[in-house]
Amino acid sequence: MTFGTLFAQTTKNTLNIFFMTDINNSSASNAPKGTDEQQNRDNMPNFMTRDNFMHTLENMGCQIEDTNEEEQQLVFLYQGEHILANVSNDSVFINLWDLWWYDIPLDDIDSLSVLRKAINEVNCRIQLTLVYSVNPESNRVGVHSKQQILFHPSIDEKEDYLRFELGKFFDAKRIFLLELEKENMKKDQKAE
């Protein structure tokens, strides 16, 4: 198996990412059998993403509330919202979740239909992904936002970059609520 190296180069306003492979990788075919998984783990680059991310959050004044190293998760508070981050030192990508920021009763079929339509419409227009899930214990349907961001060590102005990315959660909520209102108006007009 051929592995490549990810390189990132930043200029004032852009981030260029290159993936380079080693064509003459003869050591891969000569590797002893049964050790591939361990060698792959040992050869994985350590981007220090989790450490850099936590340091950036601290610089921004965010309170880190919970960490789970085993599942590579942490929860932090940003502008009153609890954000869940799936982040490890072995990857330059971070999955961010804003969970349960809107909910409705599961048995309200009309509201559920409007909610589904609003989520689908918003997902066509924004970079984040809105999803809904059911909590059977509370009999509620909740809306969540998810985005994956690049958090490479070479990114300059990490605090500004992260503020920009986290701001998208608030934009998504605003757009969703406007779309929800629009869908409710359509539903009301059809009922008349």
C-alpha cells in the first residue's frame, strides 16, 4: 500500500493543500506480514490537532467542559452554545456538532413535516449539515448542526479562523428559523 504525505501552504488569504505519494515505495512490498497495522499506526503523522485546538479554544476564552480522550471528543462552550468536537492529534480534520438546539414533540406530525422541509431547504444552501433525531425517552425530535473543518498546524490566525467557522452554526440557526417560518406560512395558506 502506498502512503502519501499531506502538505499545506498558507498565503495571506488562501490555504493550498497538496497530497504527494511516493511512487518508488519498495519498502511497502518488503514489509513483514502481520505488522502492517502497527507500522501504519507508528508512521501516522501527529498533527497535534487536538492539542492545538484546545490551546486555540483557551486563547478564545472558551470553557472546555468535558473531554473524552478514548472517544476523541471534547465539549466546549462558545457564546452560550455547547459544541461537541470529535478531534484527534492524528488528523487535520475536526467534526463539530451543535446538538439539540431546536426541538418539537414527536407526535406533532404537521410540525415534523414542516421541520423536515425546512432542514432539507437549508441543507441545500449552507455549508453545514442540519440533521434531526428522535429521543424516544422524551418523545421529542431535535435538530442538530454538523460541520467538518480543516485545522492544520500551518493555518495562521487560528482564533479568527475558528471564530469564523463557529459563527456558521449561528448563521445556520438563523436561516433555519427563517425557513421554518416560511414553511409554516405556506402550510397556513394551504389550510385557509
